[in-house]
Amino acid sequence: MNNPIIGFAGLTHLGVNSAVASAVKGFKTVGYDKNDDVIKSLSAGETKIQEPELTEYLNSCFSLLNFSTNPKELTKCDIVYISTDVPTDENGQSDLDPVIELLEVVDRNVPETTAIVVLCQVPPGFSRNIKLGSAQLYYQVETLIFGRAMERALNPERFIIGCADPNRKIHEKFWQFLSAFSCPILQMRYESAELCKTAINLFLAANVCTSNSLAEVCELIGADWSEIMPALRLDKRIGNHAYIETGLGISGGNIERDLSTVSDLSYEYGGNATFINGMVAHSRYRKQWPIQIFFQNVPRDLNPRVAILGVTYKPNTHSVKNSPALALIDAISGYKIKAYDPAVSFLPDFSNVDFVDTALDATKGAHVLCVMTPWTQIKTIDFDDLIQTMNPDFQLIIDPFRLIKKAPNSLYFSLGEKAK
């Protein structure tokens, strides 16, 4: 049997990483997007998307990839994924218009033998309400992680496939494509698959919020969360891969969207969303931690110079969606700030931030150092030398992730342990 041809409609982070993974697995792959700049860049073997190894993989399988602004190129595909990122607002509400627009474009341009697969994250009930011509519609749960997208796209733990009728055999070419990844394929009804994606993220959110709550208790009573974590990981009910690292709440938009979705569904159908709403509230509370430390410790008569290392919400991404660093920058907008981040060099909404080329440039003469994103480029800094360039009259260090091992002459605060 000949390999199917795979299409991806919508070439944002999700679509680009998924399309490249398809080609790496040996499938001819068509990428469609109406944005001419995106297509020109990808056709030249380039992308602005920040992901480890993405550009290298893109060029290694370039002969199997065809990028176009013409949706008729999708006509030759056996399977077409709807693969655009779904934007969310500050309350976690999704804008599904781009998904619906792409579904309509694809449905107009592919034959009835094509399988159309929604890869975007959508709320339960979405797929069942989509009316296509004669093409078969599926929903596939995506589990990419910013900063590990290619690793996850090439080595999925399992495929979760939503169908109109889970008792019917999956489209032959679609099954052939999925089987190439050598992982379990779980077939279920649309609504179960859509909620399954949400369930995965809510279990992660529960781990994060529980860890952050306990880390705060450590800070108050003199315990150390880093000493507790190894014991938890050795418990098989929790496990070595559990999300128990402490942090500054939930950011990035995706998990916030799922919390909002379940809260809305509970309200709509008469359920109880107290637990879900509690996680949302706790995440917002924990995001205030560096702001509280700043205002509790900076003398009122001091006009501090502030250095911020890292503004993205996590390493290996350019996304600043709901980033704790942005919340801090907004709260201290009256002060002079110098910032360094490997992926971001400009924040259009914050004129008080001067981006510099190195961490050293940011910390020279600073009274306050905030290490907000644990990038590898920041983890490997010689902080002893860096701290020596700070203002000697007053030094406050806010280091949530404990990247700095010693700061004997500074006020030092990190998550999960008592202040030093």
C-alpha cells in the first residue's frame, strides 16, 4: 500500500511542528496557510517558531514538504489536519473562528474520500456540531509541549482519536499514518476525546497547584520543597514524571483555557466547579509572589534599578502569554527595568523595559535581580560574577527556580524554602 499524503491547514506552532514530524516519518506532506510571509519563510527552510531542532528537522526532510497559500494543493491529500493554534483571551476563552474558517476552506477543496482531522484544541461538543460535505471528520488530541514540540510530535505516548461512531473502523489511510508512529491508538466518541484533552491538562494543573501550595507552606515553616520532591517521585502513585516542580502559577494559555472550559460546562449543566475555580484563583495568587517580595523588601525611599532575566512564560518558547514576568513588569512599571531573554527583544506594551544583549548588561548597577525564566542560557551563567556587578548599597535577588547557589550579601528569596 502506498503511503498516504498528509496535509496541514494552518501553519502556526502546532501545524508547523506536526507537518515537519509527518515528513520526518517519510510521508509527503502539504502545508497550507493563507499568510504569504509564513509560506515564503517555510519554503526557504526557515521559521520564526522557537523550538529545539525544528529548523534542523525542517531542512532534513525538505524534499517531502510542499508549502502553499493555495488551498487546492490539499486536493491531493488523503488526510488533512486542521492545525492552527487556537487563540485565547485573558480569561481563557477560545476564539474558534480560525478553526471553523479552515474547516470550511478544506471541505471545499478536498474529495469525499479525504479524512479531515481537527488537531486544534476545541471544547467538548465542537466536532459533533460540524457539518461537512461527504468527508469523514475526526478529532485528534494534540499533546505538544512548548519547548519539546518536535520530541513530542515524533514520539507520541499514544494517539487519542475522536469519531462520530467509535465502533466503526477508522479511515484506512488515516490508520496507516497513525500506525507509523508505533504507539497505542485509542478510539472513542468525539465528546470523550475532546474532554480527554481537557482532563490531561486539568490533572497537570492539579499537580502544579498542589505543589505550589505545599511549597508556600515550606516557605512559612522552614521546610524545603526540594528535599520533599524526591520522596514524592519514588511513590508509584505519583511517579517520576509528575509535575511537582514549584513555579509561579499556570501560564501559556492552554491549561487556563481548559480550566475555563470545565468551569463553564459545570455552570451550564448544574455541576460544581469549586475545585476548578480554586485552581484558577490559586494560580493568580502564586503569580503575585515576586511582586509581593519586591514591594515588601525594596525600601520606600529607593528608586531601584531592576534587572529581569527571562520574560517568556517558560524556556524554549517565544510566548509571553500570561507570563509571570509580564505581571511583574506591569506592577513595577514606574521603575527603570533592563531585561534579557534569549527569544524576546521587545515588548510593545511596556516602554519602561530596555532589552539588552546579555545578562551582564542587565545586572550592571541593578538593585534588584529577578530570575523569571529558567532558560539554559540563564542557568549556565556565572552568577557569582554577575552579582558582583550589582549595586553594592542594596541587593534584592528574587530567584523562584533556585538558579543562584549563593548570594551572601543579598536579600535572597526562592520558592519552596524560607528566605535567606
